[in-house]
Amino acid sequence: MKIVLSGYNVDSEALDEVRRLAPERLDLTPETLSAAYARISRDPRPADELRRAARAEVEKARRSNQSIIFKMGHHSVAEHAVFNFDLMGVSRLAIEEIEKFRLCSFTEKSQRYIKLGDDYVVPEEIVRAGKRDLFIETVRTQNAFYHALFSKLKPYVFETNAELAADPKNHSLLDGWAKEDARYIVSLATEGQLGLTINARNLEWMIRRFAAKPSAEIVAINRRLVELARGVAPSLILFTEATLYDAKTSESLREAAEEIFGAAIGKPVGGQRPGANAGVRLADVTPDGDDRILAALLHSASGRSYDRCLAEIRRLAVRRKKSLFLRVFEHLEFYDFPPREFEHAVLTFELVLSASAFAQLKRHRMATLTAQDYDPALDVTVPPSIEAVGARDEFRAIVARTNEVYLALRNGVGPAAAYVLTNAHRRRVLLHINLRELYHLVRLREDAAAQWDIRRIAAAMTKLARARLPLSGMLLGGKDAYPDLYAKAFGRPPQHLPPSLGK
């Protein structure tokens, strides 16, 4: 056996220093890795030798990449080339578009932990429509109230959590609680930043999709991504234009929806009672999900057909089925997740949630998440702390003014009007998630350390899931609840717990 570390992420400034101090060289590119690994399937030489050959003949490696990707259609070789991008000064709304892509890694500036300034993006569409002053006036009003809210919320949070506040080590935590509630009034135009790690295949996919977007900000981001990636790896970023499928399908579906519903799609529906649309609803679930998971587990362990396994499971009494699940869960700890067979039970939730809660939900990219536009008709989520400090009416007044401005902008700039909406505004989403991934989601988002808005949603999802999957879902819950859930199932605490979860 021979295992070699063939490469790792290196800061671009370090590479620039190498270029300055060393003779000119062409092999400081991830293209050589793609070319070398592409040859593994047909060249008997060891992988490390193939890499040396690719580095020695970079132009030949580039021609090989283009031939394999373009002519043969083997796009997977581009996945061996990985890029890291700093994206700074981009809006919260644009970040949502960037983070739709599943097979990438993102770390985003948190509006929960960092006190915001007054930086925001002014969309080109709004400037062209002559609405710049109206937009800026509205966002500045929101930002001023954010700072006023934080000043009110910070002492309230410290006073209502006096036991925690007694220890200075907790002050940054409490400070963060005040920030996270104050941010509900800031706009989706607020500037953020993120680190993006993405392989060349998915980068090309992102570029093609972005090329079809009507947003001027997304177009500008896309242009820069293409420029930077092609400068380093021209043989791997080949397809950058939008296809008709990407460009036309969304609008075609909107037209079809208008034909069916007889109303303009994408405009606020109106008429809903404030707060009436907030909630979590289980829209669909795998029938007999507990049985199907057990049948899948038996299928993996027995060598029997799935139909035979399912028939055997259906003959068992509930008590016997529960004992089988307890075998699966016996050695499970709070940081473990059920086996892959739990993915054979799937739940579909329809959620109406704030932009603040959506920002956390969207991080669970292994689930299938589709979303409608933000809609003022769905009202807003007002943090309870804002009501507690007597700021509800002013908060509501700014939201009402924001909604008026949104409608005024909508007529002239279309979807770009959403930049003026706040983190409190809601959208309706559809979450299609298997039970294994739901365990991951609720462990993190229902935990006591999670933000209250997403924690409330995760708790509602857990309750609905347990009602339909009572056996396979018996340990659903946040990390903090795990010891009690385990003890209820087994009559004893888990064997191994870190001190923070011990009782």
C-alpha cells in the first residue's frame, strides 16, 4: 500500500509569493490534478507518476482536460480541481442565491454574532428606475432602528438572564442574543461576506445558472467568478453561457401558474390576516415509514429480497418492532446519526418562515428545499423580546412603511424590490427531507443553544414526525434533550456523554 497526499488548499497570496521568488512556472494550477487523475482509468502508471507527467506538460494537460470534458462528456474529472473564493460586499439576498448550490462549502458572516454597521447594496435595477433615494431612505430608517433596538435589547437580555450575566464569560453570548433579535429589522440588501469552496464542475454549473438570472448583482458576481477561475484553470471552465432551459423554464412555469390560478404570479396575494400564515405543516410522509425502515435494515443484514423483508416486518407486533429499533439505537450517541437505511422514510414539510429562520434552514443542503419569493402578505415574524421592550409598534410601523416601498418598487424594478424587505419578512417553502437528515437538522436546530426562531420550527417538525414515525423517530430532538430521550427509551442514560450534556 502507498498513500500520498497529492495536494491541499493553499492561500493564493502564498502562491503569488512563490511566483515572485521562483522562476516562471505554469504548473501552479489545479488543472494538472484533473488531467492526471483522468488518466488513471487508462494509464497503468502509478498516480504520483501521472501527476509528475501532467506538471511537466501543462499545455498537454489542458488539452487533455478539454478533450475529456467537452468531447467525451466526463465532467467528473473537473471535480478534482477545487477553488476558494472570498465573496465580500455582497447582499444577503445574493448570498441566498449562492448558497442554493448543494455540493459546495460555505461559511458566512453571521448577523447573529457580529454587530452590523450600515453597509448595504443599492441594486442597479433600482438606480436605473430612478428609485435610489426612496430605497436608501428606507434602508437607512431600518438600520437606524436596528441600532436603537440593540441598545434596548442588550440590557433587557442581561437583566432577564441575570444568572448567566453574572459570569463575564457569558457576556458575548448574551450580547449575541440581543444582536440576533435586532437584526430582524435590517434589509436583505445588507452587505455580508462568505468563504466559498467549490470544485470546478460545480463552479461551472453555478456560472451557467447565474448567467440566466435577471439580477444585476448576480450577473456581476458571475462575471468575476468566470474571470478569476479561467485565469487559473482555463481548460476546466468551458460552458459559461445560460442554456434556454435555464433561461426560459422558470418564466414558462410562472405563465402556466397564472393560467391555472387566474392571477399575476409573483405579486403579493394580499388579504391575509397578519400572522395567519406562520407555521409548520406536514404535507406528506412515506406510508408505513417505520416498517419500511426496518425492512431496509433487514434487507441489508439478511440477504433476502426487500419484498420478503417488508412482509416479515409487517407480521411483527409493535413491541417486537420497537425492540428492533432499540437495537439500532442502543450504542447511538448524541453526535451519531442513524444508519443510511433511515433515508428510506421521507417527510415533506410546508413551512412559512422568516428570512432569519430561512438563513439557517438553507444550510441543510442535503435535503430538498424549494422556496417561493418573500411575500409581505405573509406578514413578518416579530421577536418576543422586541415586544417585551415596548418596541413592537415602532417595529410594525417600519415594516408597514417597508411594505409600501416594496410595492412602489415592485411596479418598476420587479424582483429586485425584494432587496428592501427585512429579515422579519416571510416566505413559503417546501422541505423534502429523509428521516436521517431530519435527525441531523433537529439535533442542531432544536438544541437549547439554537436561535429561538429556527428552534421553534424544528420542534414543530419533530412533533409532527414523531406522530407519524413513532418508532424510528423516538430519539428526535436537540442535543440537550438527548440524554432524556435516550433514558426514556432504554430506562438508563447513554453510556458516553461529554460533561456539557451530563446530568
